[in-house]
Amino acid sequence: RQKLALVHAELDACSIHKWQPPLRRVTIKTLLIPLLPSVVAYLTADEALFLPDDSESDDSGFGDADIAAHSSGGRVECEAGSPDEAAAEDAGLHVGSALHADPQLRTLCLDVDAAIQKLGGAAFPKLNWSAPTDASWVLGGSSKCTSARDVLLLLKSSDRVAHDLTEARKLCADGGVNAQDETRAAAGGAQPYAWTLALRKWCELQPSAEFRCFRGSDGRLLAACQRDRYSHYAHLAERREALLQALEAFQLEVLASTLPEKVVWDAYIDAQQRVHLLDLAPFHESTDPLLFEWAELRAADSSARTASELRLVAEDGGIGPTTRIYHGLPYEMRDTEGGRLEELLAAARAAAGGDGRSVGVAEETKEPLLSTGGGTADVE
């Protein structure tokens, strides 16, 4: 089958540092912090995780003219943000290792703490394209951050963040590189891409009100669906037409002149039927189509007669295994086909000598090598 080609311009247009400023009044309040080269090196380094020590920060520094979206009884409300203010002063930050007593990292921590305060004391982070939701297990299952320590812990623990920084641009058919930008960056000693940390005001959103929308090459809303692919919400079926009309109107009246030609956008519809933009993603197989197949979306894009569809989880859809259950598992278990314990045991036996005998205790250390108590496996 023919695959969709992704070019650098399309990927770049979906980076939050590109789309958020012009659309700030229809999305969650967001503060953008550029990531300097040594910070990117810290995030991608394959080494032990060192976090800054606790420190106090000024409640000053960062703001913008965004619209603040916050939760109020399951409802998202919008209010104007404050103008930009001066950056927070040095608050005596210390780091856990001399290796990370880098001025750029120290500055980032101060900026993050100040930004979180400007956002009301809690935020959730994302990089240019991805949020570290796969690492939320390190914070008890939530991406809610109240300090720079929380943010760094999520970023350093996330495979999605690592993919953004090291692999995302390699998906592009043109190499994901703008030659002129690369040349200028190399000459000036800067990094070749505008890596950005986005801190977004913490919101308790209702999963039933989140939707994924697919915009075609002619500007039409090809299709939309629930973002929560595992749950049936009876009230959505009753409001299907009204919801689809709200999404179509929002794309036509608010997003049409700003969005890329083809793009995937996520939306939140509040109790007042107001639509809020959550995120953008490329119209490409690297983006999860959720309740659709990419073959369906390509066919709809090539046919001008195809009507827009809002697809919902059927009442008899059953219970699906959310991918969140795999986050935080050892690579050995995740890489095992089906995650079958017997395959993991066989791999551990092979690593221990391949003779099929028990591998409960490592000879030299006398420490457990594999524990199967309670139906779980931990490989050291």
C-alpha cells in the first residue's frame, strides 16, 4: 500500500513553538522555554539521573497573553493571561552532581519553577511534539508537575521525549533537516533545531470531551473520533451531530488560516460547547489514528464526496488493554512478544548460561536475578 510521505516543513509546523503563539487564545495557557544545547545534551545523555536539590524560587518571571484554561467542575473556562514580566532571580539552586552544575541547566530550573508559579502552581510539560506521558508512572501515574524537579524527572524518564530529540526528524522523507538552518547553526555554534520545553497550565480534563480531528488536503474536516478509544460514553452518541458541527465550525472559522494543509488536531469541547485546541500532529502514519485506519483516512482525503464522520466507541465495544499498563516495565518484558512471562524466563535462563536450570540466585552476588513473586518479573 502507498504510504504517506512526511517532510520537514509538515513536522515543523506541528511543533508547539510554531503553532501555539498564533493560536494562543484558543488553547491552554502555555509558556515556552527554549532549550539550550547543554540542556538537550543532559536530556539525551545515557547516564544516571541527577536532579537539582530543592530550592526556593520567586513567584515572578514568566507570563504571556495566552488564554488560561482551567478546570471548574469539569468545565474549561478561559481567562486572559498577564503580560510578560522580568525573569526570576537566582534562587541559590544546587544540583546533585558537579557534572550538572551547568549554568544553562541551572537557568532552566529557575525558569521552570518561575513559569510553574505563573501557571498557578502546577503544569504539565511537553517538548516540541510529544508529552512525557509514558513516564507518568514515576510521579504516581500523573503528569502534574509542581517543580522543576518533577519536570526534569519526567523528561529524563520518557522514551517519547528521547524520540523527539533523537529520532523524530529522521521520519521525514527529506531528512528532516533544513540545510540553511544546519549551516547557520554549525557556523554559530548553536544547535540545529529550536528545541523547546512547553509548560502548560494543569487542567483536569474530562476524557469524554477530548476528540482527535483529521484535516484533509482540501481543508475539509475528514473525520473525528474520541481520544479515549477504550470507553463508551452514552451521552456522546446523543450529541454526535452537535459535536461534529462544533468541530467543523472551529476548524473553518478559527483554524483554517493557521493550520497546515493536512494535519491532525486534538480538541476539547467544554460544557458550553466551546472548542479548545489541545495539540497538533502530522497527517502521517506516525500519528495514532485511534478509531480509524490510515487507509480509511487516505481514501476520504482523495474523495471530495466523503462526508465528515464522528466515530465513537460502540456500547458493545468491550474493554481494551490501554497501553499505559506497559509504561515503566523493564525493556526485557516490553520487547518480549506479547509480554509473555515464559519467554522472559527463557531469555533470563539463556543469559544465565543456557542450561535451563533455575536462575533464582546469581552465583557471585547471591542476589535475586529474577523474582516471580506475585506474578511479576523484575530483571536486574
